[in-house]
Amino acid sequence: MTASGGGPGAGKARGGRFSEGADPVAEAFTSSLAFDRRLWPQDIRGSLAWARALERAGLIQASELAQIEAGLESVKRELESGRFPFRQELEDIHMNVERRLVELAGPVGGKLHTGRSRNDQIALDERLYLRDVLGHVDEGLARVQSALLAQAERHRATAMPGYTHLQRAQPVLLAHHLLAYVFMLQRDRERFRDCARRVNILPLGSAALAGAAFPIDREALARDLGFTAPTANSMDAVSDRDHVIEFLAAAALLGMHTSRLATDLTLWATAEFGFVEFSDAFATGSSIMPQKKNPDVAEIVRGKTGRLYGNLVAVLTSMKGLPLTYNSDLQEDKEPLFDSVDTLESVLGVLPPMLEGLTFRVDRLQAAAGAFYSTATDLADYLVRKGLPFREAHEIVGRTVRYGLEKKKEMGELTLEELKRFSPLISADVHAALTVDASLRARAVSGGTAPEAVAAALAQARALVGKDSRR
Ligand code: ARG
């Protein structure tokens, strides 16, 4: 399809400068409409505020402002109802909205672009968009935290093996393990919030690159649109996409976290671990093996992390070495941004119900918690409390474990007589120090896995989630 209306100037950005129409292949190639059309609510919000700024600056009359506002409202209604006539030859959402405004409101619509460029317009639209998105992401993260917290509350007394190197290491509370993710996600929330501080600066008024040539009150415009302040440098303002990259980086990091959670859960759901069962609603069957129940939801959460990383690298790479100021390479930031936004939305949507549907197998967890010399460190700590330097205690317990392995006896199954052979410091109180409960209780430092430390962490997590979701 060639430019509608046929004439060389039919695409408004080409105007009188061009004597030939655009090649349809070039036109399709350069058009961003297919993806930036989703920015229409922000584009209209920004245009309404710009029209008000023009009026405050005396550049349009109050009656003209009213006509532009009414026109933009009509455009908005068309967009909302799906009746808007999108035209690819008008390149992007900005030109589409503006052209339609002129059609609906008449020539006065042509005054809207006074002192404005699509360069500061797209910079504004993206910031408005990110501001909306960041609010949703924060709420989504709080919901994931709440689901983890609810399971943690339920399992504040359930012991399980804690792992290092994926080898059984020491007993921990399941609540402690789950809370690790709550605090991890809290850092994600903080990163997104920090990103929001830099998103919330107004680029409008920077025009193409050098600043608007009309006396626009940018402070008032910033207040009107809810921004903290106007940008300090018009050249930076139209070429800056740091906030997009910061968002993508925070999303990538969050994806790394959710992928780790997904791996813990899928491992725990294996027959080998047998620690947890996914609800039927959040698992799938095999097309060939009738007995199978697959944790597909968790796996796909983990798999989505790849595109979150890819989107970050894509935008960083598109921007590397770009000269100031605006370059059309910047148009390439949108698809990765939107893809990460959509990915986050789906991941944050599916995680809370998936987590709520988990059934932990307390018997299996507790049995595993005390198995395979999980309290060996506690025997060493016992000897230290009796005055032995830790290094010597470590050596003694190592020999004790080797002896136990040879005799096929667990730590707690070694008799007092057997244990005494390894150190004269060992006496009748030793067995009480080697239980899972004693091991847990001993780790009462703040941030540790002792029941009272975990109770404090639960309270802290509740406050975080409660406070943050009230924002
Ligand atoms: N579609 C463009 C983008 O996404 C909008 C700005 C276009 N500006 C320009 N001078 N071509 O970045």
C-alpha cells in the first residue's frame, strides 16, 4: 500500500520537503506503529498536557485549547473502542494521533505540535508508560512475596535440610528457606523503585534536541503530569534511555531470582527429593507417560528469564556508541521493553497461585533434615563450647563421621561410648546437642534459622509486604 491520498506529503512527517512518496518496503521497515500503538494512552495524556502548556504560554487561545482537548478526547474514544483508523504510512503512534486530531478538530489541531518534536514526545510517552508499569510490577512482586510468606507462616516449625553445593549441609526451617526469596524479591522492589525516581523526570520541552523555542513553563508542565522535575539538558533528554535499560536490568535480575525459585521447586518435586507437590492446576501431564505430573509452570517461569536477559542486552547493544542526540536506532528500544513488561506481567501473575497451591511433605522434609550427618557441625560446636579450638574439633568430628559411615550409623545412632573414643570432652549431654531441634535453636543470631530468629524475620517480612503494598 502506498501513502494514502497518494501525494508525496501524505505522511505528515515528510511534509513539503519530499517530491517522491516513500518506497513501500522502506515505509513498512521504518514504521513503528505495529508496536508503539500501545503507547496511545500516554501519547494522548502527554498531548493534553502540552496543549495546556501552550495555552499557559499564550501560544494558543483558551477556545483553541478547548477545541484541541475535545478533539483529543474524540481520538481517545476511537482508540478505546477500536474504531481508530491506524495508518502505517504515518510512521508511528504520534503522527497517527496528530493526523486524526486535525481530521476531527480541524486546522487548530495543527497547532498542537508547536515547539514539540517527536523526539521529546516519545521520550515523554515512554516515561509515562514506565511509570504506570512500575506501579503494576511493584504490586505483582508484593503478591508473590505474600504467597511465599503465607507458606512460610504455615511452615515456621517444619525442618528441612539446607544445602550448599547441592549437598545436604545443615538443618534449616522451611520458613527460613522461603523467606530467603521474600527478601530477595524485596531488593527487586527497591531496584524498580529506584528506577522510578529517574523515570519520573519530564523530558517534554526539549523539542528535537535544543529545547523549545517558545516560553514554555516546564516546571508547571512537570507538575501537571506528576513529574518531580524537568530534565536539565535537552540533548540528554531526547537521547537518554537509561531508565529503559535500568528497568530491563532490574527485570533481568528479578528473572534470575524467579529462575532460582523455579529450580528449587522443580528439584523438590522430584521423586528423589519428594519435598513438595504442585497442585494439579499448576502442573501438566505427559502426552505419552500417563503417570507423569510435570512442573511446567515453574519450568517456563525459569525459561522466560532468557528473554529478560536478551532484551536487556538488545537495548544496551542498540545504544552502544550512538552519537548524540536522537537517532532512529532508539526506536529499537520498544519491542524489547514491551516484551520484558509482558513477560514480567505473566510471570508475576502465575507465581502467586502456583505458590499457594504447593503442598509441602512435612514428613519427608523432617526426616531428611536429620539425615546424613546434618548435625556434624553441631558436634564440633559442642566440643568448642567445651574449650576445644574449632579446627581440632573439625578434625575429630571428621573422624567420627568416617567411623559412622563405616558402621553404617547415623550421627544420633552413635552411642556415648563410641563418641567418647573420639574425645574425652564428650559426655552424657552430647546427644541432646545433636538433634535437629538443638541444631536449629543454636542458630539464634539475627538472620539465622533458629525458630525465634525466623519469627522475627517473619514479622519483618510481614511489615515489608504490608507496608509496601499500602503505598
Ligand atoms: N517512532 C520513533 C521512536 O520510536 C519516535 C520518534 C521519531 N523521531 C524521529 N525524528 N524520527 O523513537
